[in-house]
Amino acid sequence: MNKEIKVPTMADLAAKGEKPEVLFWVGCAGSYDDRYKRVTKSFVKILNAVGTKFAVLGMEEACTGDPARRAGNEFLFQMQAAANIEVLNGYEIKKIVTACPHCFNTIKNEYPELGGNYEVIHHSTFLQQLINDGKITMKGGGSFKGKKITYHDSCYLGRANNIYEAPREVLEALDADLVEMKRCRTKGLCCGAGGAQMFKDAEPGNKEVNIERTEEALATGAKTIAVACPFCMTMMSDGIKNKEKEGEVAVKDLAELIAESNQL
């Protein structure tokens, strides 16, 4: 990692008797997926730039159990969740921010019944708050001013948790031209990866879900497809490759767009 990217762990802070404002839950994709690691770095750069005191669990963080539960392995989910809750409660964590809607939904809505009660914020809402508080300012709109951007609603942000405006307000701060797909907000189309579909072969049909969604995104004429989920990032990127549009259209996370606009 670059020298300017400082990522303290909870163990480091606990050893000094300190506590962070927020725990940044990185998630499997943010830790291991080469493409989504760039999102993690962008978000960390933003946290450092605005002076938010944060920490990560590092080696103590494990999968939330979302894929296991969606795929029907409830036993594995309970094991993974219990282990994470033990670690989180051990550090007396109160506030968690994550860039993954799947982690967000699971920790926020499914951990409480297992004894894990935290204030959980998705990074789109966190970024919106930073913008509203004046901690992130766009100098003249940044590099995306006036450019066409379309936003793909993540199922676990939108329909599952009713978060539609925060990501769009973040994009509006870029002073970009936000063009909506025909199916958006409550009627948004899934990228095709949810429900653990990401990890299995396609079922018989005429067209992959992500190709259908990519065609809708391309129809807007936008040169940037904004996403706020690692699953959506993979599926939309694969769709762009399928259409051989990699040179023309970019798929970017909200954190990357903010970091690029501020040249972080």
C-alpha cells in the first residue's frame, strides 16, 4: 500500500487504550477482490482526508455469513455471525461503516437477533453525511462536472433498506449529469449476483441478467456507471466487457468518484 494510506487495526488502538469513531468493515470483496481493493483504498483516502478516526479488524475480520445464508447454509451463517459478534462485542464496537450492501444488510438487520447490536452505515450514506457537513467539498464540481453518469441501485441498499437518495446526492455533489435507467429506485433491476447467484453457474435462459442490466445502462448514453456494491461492480463490469465497451464506459464506485474528483 502507498505510504499515505494509513489503516490502523482495532488491536493497535486497543493496545494504546484508544477507540475509533467508526469501525470500517472492509468485507471479503474489499479485502481480496483486486478491483474492489481500489474502492477500499479510495474510501480510506477519504477517511484520512476528512480526519475521521477509524480502524479495521484486519485479520480478525471474517465473512459476515451473507453468502452462506443466501445459499441456504444456515448453520454456517450462524457460526460465522457468532464469531464476528464475539470479536465486535469484545472491542465494544458501537458504529460500523461498510462499502458492501450485503455486509451492511447482514450486520444491521440480521446480527441483532444473535446479540450483535450496532449502528451500521453504508458508505453511500456516510459520504452523503460528509458532504452535507462540509467535510468533503467539490472544487468546481471536480473532474465529473457535466458528465453523464447513471446509477445502478443495489438490491440490498434499495429495496432491502430503502436507501435511494444518499447515493444520488453523492453523485449530485459531483455536479454530474445524472441520467436514470428506465428501471431504477424501487423498480431497479438486480445485477444478477444477489442471493448467492454470484457463486454458481447460470441457469438456462435467453440472456444473463447482468447483460440485460448493462444494456439498460448503455442506453442512457452515460460514460460512467456508478455502483455502490462489489457484486454490482463485478456484474456490470463483466457486462461492459461482454459488450466490448471497456474503452468507452467505466464502472466506478461512489468512493472512487469522490476520491478522483478531489484528487486524493
